[in-house]
Amino acid sequence: MTKLFRTGLTALAILLSGAAGAADLSKVALPPAPDLPALYSWTGFYAGLQSGYAWGDSRVRMSAPGGAFAPVSFRVGADSAFGGAHAGFNYQLGGIVLGVEGDVEALNNRSRLDGIGLSARVSQDWQGSARARLGLAFDRWMVYGTGGVSFTEYERRIFAPGAGFGERLTSARTGWNVGAGVNFAFTDHLILGAEYRYTDFGRNRFASSGAFPGLSGSQELSSHSARASVAYKF
């Protein structure tokens, strides 16, 4: 009986010491979990500069009644370097980024035709656009599609070298564009970008205002472009 009692006391002491050790372990403070870096937010206004190169193959066709000159057709190259400025606003919803952007660019697009009895020059000095953007954000990277309205103005100079007179015709055009690009937030405020865009101004018809009676023509205007950009996010 005494031996059994002693065995019970020993077991009780072991259980009590184990419980006390567990209580002591529960009081040990674990180190706090490290804070995860916050994901980059694309929401906000931005403005910046861009430059690039445009290329394409449009054509001008001209004719006059009564055989004043044979109908002519010549290529208007859209090949030109350009540079300009842009501004926009993004709003981020989870991984989706909604945005609007506008830009204006200067370029030096020149084409010419020297035919029999008639010479022509076509020039384009500027272009602009207003577009919507839909992006998918991966922290500091964003890929997006874009599309909207494009604006430009073409100038056509037509000369009759033998007669010694000419005429200047200008035409403002509105078209559409679509493209895709990628942005990278190099810092919290500095955003780098690259973009491809296709622009189409459709078929533009024009006619002489008096120097060349009956002269009329049309021009099909479209181009591809690639641009790089840098912007500041406010």
C-alpha cells in the first residue's frame, strides 16, 4: 500500500512539472512576422515625354476633267521620326487599371511628285490622340491595350511649273487608333514605357479651290508607330 502511494505521488509530481514547463513555454514571445512590402499603386495623374518612329504606305490620287493632265497616283510615305508630350490618369481596381491618356507629337512627314505638267507636295507636321487604356498590373509592371481618336492636318501644295502658278490645300483629319504597350514603375514617381500603335485616318477627298479648275483627288492615310516614353506620376 505504501509503495503504491509513493508511485502515485511520483506520477503526480511529473505531471505537475510538465504542466508548469508548458506554461513557461506559452509565455515565450515569438518574433513578429516581417512586414510584406506594399504593392505599387498605379492610381494617379501623370505627365511625360515620348519619342518614336512612324512608318506606312499611303497613296494620293489626282485627276482633272477634260484631259488637263493625265490622272496621277503617288505614294505618300508615313516614315518619320516624331516626339511630343502626353498626360493621363489611371485608376486601379485590384489588378485591373483603367485609364485615359492624351498626346500631341511633332513630326516631319514629306512626300512629293514631279510629273508632266504638274508637281505636288504633301506634308504632315503634327498628330495627336485621345485614348482609353485598360491594363493588367503586376506590382510595378503593367501591360495594357489602348484605343481612341486621332487628329492631324495634311498640307498639299500643287504646282504647274510651266504656267508658273500653284495652290495650297490644307485638310484637318480625324481618325482612330488602336495599340498595346507596357509600363514599368522605375521609382514611385518615374514611369518608363514602350508602345506600338496603328492609326487610320480613312480616305480623305480634296478639290482645287480655283487655281486648277476641276482638279480633285483622294488620299488614304494610315500608319504604324513605335514609341518609348518617360513620365512623372504625381
